[in-house]
Amino acid sequence: MTDFPLNVVSQFGPPTAYFIYAILGFFFGFILESAGFGNSRKLAAQFYFKELTVFKVMFTAIIVAMVLIFLSSAIGLLDYKLLWVNPTYLWPGIIGGLIMGVGFIVGGFCPGTSLVAAATLKVDGIFFVAGALFGIFVFGESVDYYNIFFNSSYMGRLTLPDVFSLSYGAVVLLIVIMALLMFLGAEWLERAMNQGQFSAPTKWRVPAAFVLVSLAVITMALGQPSLPERWQWISKEYQIKIDNREIYASPLELASLQNNRKLRVELLDIRPESDFNHFHIRDAQHTDTRDLEQLADTLIALPGNTVTFLASNDENFATEVWKLLRAAGVPNLYVLEGGVNGWIKQFAPTEFTAPNDGEEKPAFFFKQALGERYPMASPNLADYELDFTAVVKLEIKRAPEGGGCG
């Protein structure tokens, strides 16, 4: 059911995608210009509290988009986990925001509005864009001198629900209410700073506010779907892949990909720690599966050339974890065929064989807990005939891997 967000480049091809981008950009610029956002005086006036149109328009766009995003996610139309959220670098972000704010006040534009002004041949907009490009050049040439600070205080994909330990629905409702109160405060400020000369607010603001609050309440009432619920939405599509064994990569394929420098291979060993300590495959990471939401966030944030493999003793537990992580939107996710037992059977001498009294139990016996220091943990593939059916296909992430300021 979760068909969005789309990666239009992979869905429609580059020419169509660029055409869509051009149309969206044209209408975005047209709306900004129509709202007067190509006028630096109008933009700068907000910092003197004389005209807060920019604040009201931008904040309205933010809360409308927020409500629609999380309502769509609540009913299963949108996979929120695949939406790009800028990673938080706390102190560099604060300093960068202050620098941009000063530039906004002095120049009268933000990056997006300066391009609108330049497109309509406003001289101040053209100079602002030229200055911004020069600043980008200076930044690119000097960032190595303060690279440590620039990458400091990294907090990953941090959102307000994470900070305040609240549900997404509760945060949506609180932000909508806060925004409406701030709109009233903005109108009071405009009236005070302009000695009573203040344009009358539109008649539809009360119905619009009622609709926004109602949708926010519905979003909070529905809540965001759990991973099992999200799996039910997509199970019809992905259960076929499981049945056709399209998600199971053979030990030979995994071992080959571990030597592929074009890929980043993440091997998550989800067995009990004692099993992991006795033996694990080279570069495997012992991974706790109790918080799959957090694990999914971590995996989604990895580079686009990452392929992730799950390994349990057999396949069953890894398959169940695969379902939930796939429901969370983790791309390029596979299960080690036969699990660690299958790996050892492929690469180890028969002397390690031990009775297996049930599923997800080690089928091999180790006198010592040597981890990956056993030879079969890192087999020499030159000794084996690489005869396997490849199943790994690098999937382009549906959501863009970057964002920017409008």
C-alpha cells in the first residue's frame, strides 16, 4: 500500500524526471513571485516586525505539509521512513543558521527567493545570487581547515518526537496549535508596529484553521503504523519474493560481495551473543533486534551502495526480522541462505558437525569461542567453484538522499 515517496528518476527515467523538476520549479518560483517574495524590502520587513507575510506563508506551508505527510503515513499511503530528513549536526547547524540569518537580514533574500528575484532581473537579486555562489566557492575551498567542527555533534536523523519522547501525532497537533497562536501574535505585532494600519485578514482563515486542527487530531488518533501493520500492507508484494527465494543470498554470493569494493556490505548477525562469540563470519556485527525501528533508521541512513545481510543460525528468524525491516523501508536487504549453519556447511570441514535439536540452533560444535578466527570465517574463494545464482540487485532508494532550503 505504501507507494510513496517515489524516486522519479528511477520510476520514469532522467528526461521525464528533469521535466517534472522543471515544472515544479517553475510553479514554485511563480508562487513565490506572486506572493511578493521576490521583493527584498518585503522580505526584510519581517525582521522589523512590520510585515510578517513571509513567516506566515512559510510556516503555513510547513504545517500543511506536515499534517498531510503524517496523515498519509498513518493510513498507509506514504512511507515516512523513506523521506529525507537532514541529519542533525547541532553546533555547526546553529552557527550556520546564524550566518544565514545575518545574510538574510543584510541582503533581504534567502537562497530560494534570491533566485526568484534574479529570474525576474531584479538587480539586488542578481547580486545576492552572485554573492551566494562566491560564498559557496569560499566555503568549498576552506572547509578542510575546520572540518572537525563542521562534522561535530552529529546526532543523526533527529526529530522532535525523538527529543521529547512524544508520538508523531501528538507533535503534529502541538505544532499546529503553536503555529496558529504564533499567527495571531504575528498579526498583533504587525498592527502594533504599523500604528494600526494593518490589512484585514482573509475570511477563510478560521475555516482553514479548523480543518488543520481537525486533520491533526485525526492523525494523532490514528497514530503511526507499527512495523507488523506496515508489513501487512506490503506483504502481498513481498511474500512472493520470499516464496520465490529472491531474498536469500547464498554463502558464495555473500563471500564474493564482501570482496567487492564498489559495494558496502553490512552483515548483521542476529543470533544470541554466545553463538556469535563461538563463531561468526568475517566483518559480521552482532546486532540486537529488540528495537527494529532504531535499527531501520540506522540502515536507511547508510550510503546508497550499501547491501545489508541478515544472518541467524538458520533462515527462519532472519526472515521474520527481514519482513519488519523491509516494512520499515530498509532497501537492499537480504537473508543469508541457510544462515550461519549454511555458511559453515559450505566452507568448514565436516569435523565441526554436531547434532541439531531444532530450528535456529547451531548445527556445529566448537571447542573454543574464537569468533572470526576460524578459517571458514574468511574463506579463500580461489579454492571454491563460484557456482551460484545471484539474487542481489542494488535497489535505488526511493527517497532522495539530500534536501535543501527553499
